Amino acid sequence: MIVEQGKPPRKTPADRRYGELVRQYLELREQHPGVILLFRVGSFYEILFDDAELVAGVLGLKLSERPSGGSAGPVPQCGFSHHALDSFLPRLLSHGYRVAVCEEEDGGTDALRERSVVRTLTPGTVTDPRLLREDRPTYLLAVVMQKDDVTGLAWTDLSVGEFKAGEFDREGMAAEIQRLDPAEILIPKDGHVPEGFVARRTVTHVGSTRAAAAHLRAAYPDVSLADLPSAEIAAGMIVEYLAETQAATEQSPLGPPVVAGAGDVLRLDAATQRHLELVETERAPGRNGSLLETLDRTATPMGRRMLRDWLLRPLTELPKIRLRQRIIAELLADDALRESLRARLQAVADLERLAGRAAGKRSSVEDLRLLAQVADVVPDLADTVNGCSSAFLRMLAKPRPQLAAFAEKAAGTLAPPESSHSVRKEASAALAFAMEEIEETMAWQSSYIAALQRLPGLPRVKLERTNTQGMFLEVPVNTAVPATWIRRGGLQKVERYTTPELEEHAVRLAEAEETMSAEVARLLATLREAASAAMMEARDLAKHLAAADALLSLAAIAAERGWVQPVVDDSDSVRIEGGRHPVIEGLVASFQPNDSLLEAHGAQNQVVVLTGPNMAGKSTWMRQTALIVLLAQVGSYVPAREATIGVVDAIFTRIGAVDDLAAGRSTFMVEMLETATVLQGATDKSLVILDEIGRGTSTHDGMAIAWAVVEYLAKGPVRPRTIAATHYHELAALQQVYPQVSLRQASVEERSDGVVFPHRIEPGAANRSFGIEVARLANLPPAVLDRAREVADAIEPLSAEIARHLGTVAGS
């Protein structure tokens, strides 16, 4: 969905055909273009005009009408109770809409009350924990695409205060957007949307970027991104957008932007992230069936998010990989340590997001209470990790004095959760006096009304209070009341009165409540300042706890499944003995392990040509090889009997394909674009997985393309470790010319009643695809199967002749 920021509403305030309330709605709507205005009227939020029709459809609300209040006819209207706001807001945001919440001030009738927008929520700027997903970040991304193929990206997760910016080439940009999966993308009005990233995300077109860099420099005068002009503009767009959408009273939780780039992480292009199903599956949105779901044994939301980030950003630096391996090894060796550390983590709230709200001084009372509880966990952590050999684990117990000081202050300020008050009575003398005044006044009221009810004729007298009329006595109409009572008005069935004594105590109560409210606000503001001061320590602790949680999760799956620590080095080999697919092995009763051997730089086994029928396990073996390499570079143990992984700088996959109708691309065009990315981006240190190149076009052209691609990867100019699966058995002839090409096949056992696929990968090349047998298993009609066998027998000599000629071509 694309939101055009600045788009005016259809109706304007100048239209005097509407009454005061509708005109007030239109005025606010014009001041906040491009949003859905939730307009508070009494205890309801209303939406009018075209937005009412839209919101009614999205939320399943009844579409009705409200009188215009003027000469115009009724206007479309829908709405919901203010109690349902927390239920409906996430649904509007999840559909990509920007929402402005309008509240009304006390006094006056519905039409005459003053109203103002108190907050603007967009899919990428949400920080309220009730509106956030726990298991993933919520990113706001700005994209500035330049003509010289350089794209500036800047992104922020406001809930934790993350703010990064960098410049990328086209493929790097696509990979980063796939990795971030932003909730909202900002694009300059004169810019264009990155292809392929519109369907599932909100795209907001913002104004001119001319002043964006100036906005960034004004907000962060000590930061210079002059060497990255596109990134500087993108970061400035975020700063400007947040200034427009966030309440003026809120302090930004963002520090200065950190420069981001490919850095020391393994490159995973957008297609590879999808094909390997790292954090969600290709079959349906969501993590069910993904590698992340398989590995996730985390105890905290922040650990879950960090594990997700690790899978999308595997390491390439050996010291960092080996550090994670050592920590996992220590956790694996000590069951009691794992259990104790997990129990401590389960007692910790989402500290990363608590620290984010503390940085912006937006902590709720519950946030403050949870933050203090986290500080109390640190001594328990010390008891757990003090004897560990890993310096990282011992760092969990590092003293954090500002966080401890905050916890002490919170203990003296906040009331217990079961209390009806948020702040302790003893927190200040003024608060204690005000609360005692309120208690005395409330006690007087109870005795006063009880005494009145004992008077003749007044058994039904009640003491009531409203925001507009204050405190008053209420009796049924025609009730005889004492002459000293002063009438304050009434309704159809009741009359309202006051008395001198009641007025005196009402004033006393109002003054005490005002004092209490002001004192509570002051004490909470002071506590929020203390929380903000402890923010850096809280973020540091959150980072360590999240990493510990992710490492515990990796240790847990290794213990549960019998995974092994791989040898990770700077060699050019990938040697896996008894490898298993990390996801599928947990879904089947028995999994067939297989070996993998790949070498680079033109050595034998640099390119593996894999043949065999469908359903025989080719795709599973290729994916498991890539996933084992990826897991090893995450620092994890791997599903194998033994493994040695020479670090790769990138993993490229071309597995399966679907058409992209929105971009006007056929299945074959998508396949060729992904193949081009592989050939242009791979290096000698890369791992390349190709599944059935050329299948989307004619057999003649497809075979020619598959041959040329595999030959290119074998000959150079670069020679990555490659597995190429194909049904073009003729490609086996490449081994006759290129010794770096080896042949593997998915084995088939032919029996009298058909064929069996044992899912073993063996040396050699298949001479048949057994496609007709697969068709038989799918219950094609016998007549169709018989005719297929006749045609296959007729053209088999032609295939042999083609293979002979290809061998001649390879040698030329």
C-alpha cells in the first residue's frame, strides 16, 4: 500500500454546509493529511466520510450515518468504543494505514468541545508494546535511489532506539530490505519504489529531500555522513518524519545514526534468504517450518529477535565464530548451568524495549516496575555465572551502578502492583498529606450521606460527581428537601442539590486530588529521569542477555538433536559427513544422512553436477549443505556426524521460481535474473546452489543455458564451490573436460512393483529421471502413462546423440 503524505481530504473546512462537529473533524483531517483520523466523541471514536467506508470494511464495523449538523445531508460514519482502541489500532496498522488519535477536552457539548490529535501512529513508528510483535523488530526504512546505482538506506527501530544508515548497490539494497522486512518504507515524492517490495509493506511518499541532510545535521551536529550523501539524505528523512509524526512532548529515543554496510557478515541476497527459508517459509508468510522456528528455544523476546538477526547475518570472522562455539560448548557441558541461566532469563522482561522507552522518557508505571525488577535479577545472574570460564558469561554479572540506583529509587517510589495507587504514600510528605486529606474527606462523605438517608423522606438520596458539575446530591423528582439545600439543576427523573457543608468538603477534596496528581506526576517524572540515566547500562545488559539467550537456544537444540561442533577454518573446503537437514530431521521418524564435499579454485569437487529424479532428495541435500554452512558461520553446532567448513563470503541460491506478475516478469525471467545475480556476485570464496537452471524455457534453450552456466562456474573467471542439480543428464559430459566437475546422483531402487527413493546421494550420474514413475505415483491415468513410455522410448536415442555432441563441444 502506498500512502501519499500531504493528500488533502475531499471535503474542506470552508464548506459551511456542515455543523460545528463535522467541521471540526474536517479541520483536523486537513491538518493531518494521509492518515485515518479517530475522532473522539464522548466514549466513542468516530470516522467520517470516505474513511468511514474504508475502516468499516477493514475492521468489520457497521457503516451508518451521522447528521451533518448543517444543510448537507447525513455523512457516512462508523465507530467503536474507546475501550476497543487497543484492539482495533493494531489491525489498522497491520493493513498499512497511518492513524491519528484525536481526544477531546472537558467542558461544553460534544460539538463545542475542543479536540486535538494527541498521537500519530504509523506502521513503522509504533513503540507501544501492545501494538508490537515480540518476535521481530519493527523497522521504519528510508530509501533514496540514485542514478549511479547507489542507494542510500537508513532505518530505525524506535522501540529499541536502533538507528543505522549506509549505501548499497542494487543487489545489496534488495538483500538489506529483505533482511530488515520493514513495516514502513519512506520514499521521496520524486523517487521511485524499489521493485518487488511494495506488496507486503506500507510505502509512504514524503516531501522534497532538499532539506533532509540539514535536518540530520541539526539533530546530530557532531555526526557527519558527508561521504555517504545518499545515506545522509535517507537518515535526514527519518529524522524529519519522526518530528512530524511524534508528539512534540516526546523525547527521541534515538542516538546518532551508526554507519552500516556489508561488513564482516556473510552475504545473503534476497533470493537466498527466501529460498533457504531462514526466518519464514516461501509457502506462506510466517515462521512455521522455517530454520528460525526449528532453532528457537529462547526464553525472552529480545533473545528471539537476536537469534533471528544472527541467522540473517552469519559471521565471516573466525575469532567471532569460535567465540560463540566456545560459549555453546561450555553451556552444553553443564546441564545445571543451562537450566539455571534459562530460569534467570525467564524472569526478565523485554529489557531491550524497556530501555528504548526509558531513553525517550516514555516509560509507563509498569515499565518502571519491570525495569527495576531486571536490576534485581543481576545478583542472581552473578550467582549463576561467576564460576564460568567464558568471559562473556561472567560479564552478565558485571555491576551496573546506575541501574541499581534506579532500582533503589523505584523501590522507594512505586507502590506494589496490587495497590490501587501507582506511587507509595511515603514517597513524599506532600503526597502523604494529600492522600490523608482524600481519605478523611471520603470518610466524611460516607458518614454524611448515611446521616442524610436517615432523615425523613430522603432514603433515596445519593452522592454523585461529574467532571462538569463536580459533587452534588441527587434525589428523585418531587422529593421534599431541606430549605438549606441549593438546587444545581436536574434531569428528567432526578434533581441535583448541594449544601454548604458539601461545598466545603468538595473544595477540600479537589485541592487534595490536585496536589496528589501533581505530586505523583513529579515523582514519576523524577523516576523516568533516573530510568533514562540508567538507559546505557540497561541497553548493555539487554544486549548481553539477548546474546546469552540466543546461545542457550543453540546449545539446547544441539543437546536435543545430537548436533556436533564443526571445524570452521579459512580453507577452501566444505566437508560434511553424515549431514542432515536441520528442519526436516525433526519432522520425520527417520532421516537419511548424506555426505557433502566441495572445494574451490578449480580443485576436484569444485562443481558438483547432481542428477536424479524428482522426490529423490536432491533439493533437500542441496539446501541442507547450504544450511549447515550457514549454521557453522552463525557459530552454531550443526546436524552432522562431522563437519569442516572453510569460511564462505556469500551463499547464492537459485531454487524454484514463481512469476512476478506485478513487475511483468515470467517464471523464466525471474529465474534468469536470479542466475545473473549469482554469476555477477559470486567469488572464489562463495557457495553457489543451483536447482534446475533452464527449466522454464524450451528443452533446447534450457539445456544450452544450463550447460553454459555450469561451465562458466567451472572455468572462471571466478570458481566458487557449486552444486548444480539438473534433469539434463547430458551435463554429465562436462566431467570429461573439466576435472573440477564431479558427478553425484540421487539413488533409485527399481523393484518389480515400481521404484523406491531411499534419498541417498551417491557418486555417478543418473541415466533416467523416472518422471513417468513419479507421474504414476501421482495417479495419472494408465493410458497417459503408457503413451508417455512410448514417446520416451522413441526419443531416447536422440538424447544419447545430444550427449555425444555436447562432449565434443566441451572439448573445443
